[in-house]
Amino acid sequence: GAGVSQSPSNKVTEKGKDVELRCDPISGHTALYWYRQSLGQGLEFLIYFQGNSAPDKSGLPSDRFSAERTGGSVSTLTIQRTQQEDSAVYLCASSPPNSPLHFGNGTRLTVT
Amino acid sequence: AQSVTQLDSQVPVFEEAPVELRCNYSSSVSVYLFWYVQYPNQGLQLLLKYLSGSTLVKGINGFEAEFNKSQTSFHLRKPSVHISDTAEYFCAVRQGGSEKLVFGKGTKLTVNP
């Protein structure tokens, strides 16, 4: 069956530009998560959604980062005025309640 | 806040040797514990999980882990590794009552011939 789909798979942008990263979760999965994976830093939690609401957005690094989820399905992570330190792999995951996460293959963001 | 410590960032071993990857978490009343594996240039996949019951859990590819509540540990083991086990391994903890999954920084396992 279809897994978690993320697009684009790679994104190169200039410093100061805005970027949007998209995540299509597995159909029926109520929870959706965003993580950031940087070299040597492991997986850094950013935000998670239960349905369309975000009970925990404590991991967003700054107010340049925002995320939304619509229709209990697709989610978009937006980074405004990108900085070089935003370069990383952004991972999306989804899950049914109280179940392990299923991860997408990520979006590799490079800010030049 | 919940935290996860993976004590070894890199573990090199020879093929067919045993391996243990260590994971400790900050104390909590109830926790759910997971190990995920990331093969080179691939996404993360679940290796095994502890939710309740027997403290020794078995996962895919011959891996197992033991939940030790008194030591707040969930170490991953395999009695004999293969070259194909070369990957990065992540320990993760979810605190009871929360949907947030907190990951350690990962351990890179390299299996040499």
C-alpha cells in the first residue's frame, strides 16, 4: 500500500527565500509528525498534529517555522526567510492512535 | 521533559560478532520504547517496540531488546551481525499519555568483513 509521501525530495533555495515542504500521510492515520534530521543531531522533534490541530508545537526552532494540516490529511511545513542553518533533512511521519510511526523518505533542504 | 541518551555515536564490529547498542531514557511512570533503523540512503523503519508485557522483545532481522525499568534502559542486541546490518539505529521513547515521540541522536553501526 501507499506509504507516507513527501515532496519535493530535494530542495535547494537561496538564503532569505521562503520554502514549503509537503507531506501526504497514510490514509486514515490521525497523527502526523514533523522531525528535522541534521548530521550528528539525530531526529529533532518539530511539531505533531492530531487531526488538524497541533497539541505540541514546542519543537519549532523559531517563528520563521510554521505548519498546518488540512482535512486531517495533507500537511505543509513552511520556513520563511530561510537561513543556512535550516539546511537538513525534514522528515514526516504518520500513525494511527497509540501505534508506531511510519516515516516518509524526507525532503533534503539545502540553503545556499 | 523526556530525553533519550544513546551512549555510543559509532560502533564498529566485525561480521558474525555480537553487538549491543545502548539506550537510556529519563525516568517516567510509564513509557513506550522503540528502536528504528535507517539504512544508507533510506527512510526510517521500525525494528522493534516495547509497549507492555514481557521485558524482552524481539524484532526483525534477529534483533532483540530488553526493557529494564530500574535502570531506565532499553539496549538493543544481536548475537551475530551481518554486513547488511550496517545502518544507523535510533532509540525512541513515548511517555504514557503523550503522542510525542522523542528520539536519541542515533548510533552508527558499521559491520566490517
